[in-house]
Amino acid sequence: MAKLVTIKENYTFRRLYKSKKSFVYPQIVVYAAKNRLGVFRYGITTSKKVGNAVARSRCRRVIRAALSLYKDEIAKNSGNTGYDVVFVARVKCASVKSNELYEPIGDSLRKAGVIK
């Protein structure tokens, strides 16, 4: 199993927001771009529009749980090409379960070219 690396630098988030690859769903928005590091990195953003601190933390946990189901596929298909992906939680994300985010996350990773 591969370890998923988190994005912590603000300039990386801003670079991804300006990237041309974005995928919009009712629960989340996904931004993706290639990196030269050869490793898959992800970041999760939740704004105060989502709700209070409890709701924002729940959104991050749910997104992380849904993403962990794709961990093996990401490790197998990434190879030499690395990707940076940012997940932005929307208001509906606070009331969904991780299995409801499984399809949108998988669909966006396929469209971005991270998995096949």
C-alpha cells in the first residue's frame, strides 16, 4: 500500500486552483494537476460556508475515508508521474457518507488521469 502525502503549502493550493482541470459535483469540487515529484499528493479544503468546526472536520474525515478506498489504484497507476489533487468541500458534503463520495472522487480521478 502506498502512503498518501498531504499538501501543506499555500502556493501549491493556489497553483491547483488556477489549473485548468477542475471537476464539480454537488458535494465536492476537485482540482488536479501533474507534479514533477513522482508522488501523489492531496489536500482538503473546507470553508466556513460548510458549517461549524464539527461539520468541517466531518467533511474532511469523510473525504479522507472515500479517498483511502482508492489508495491501491493510485499507487499502481501513478508510476513515474505524480499528481497534486485538492478536494474542496461544498455545503452538501456535511450531510453525506463516505460511500456517497466514492463515485465522485473516483470519477474525477479517472478524468484527471490519476487512475484508470
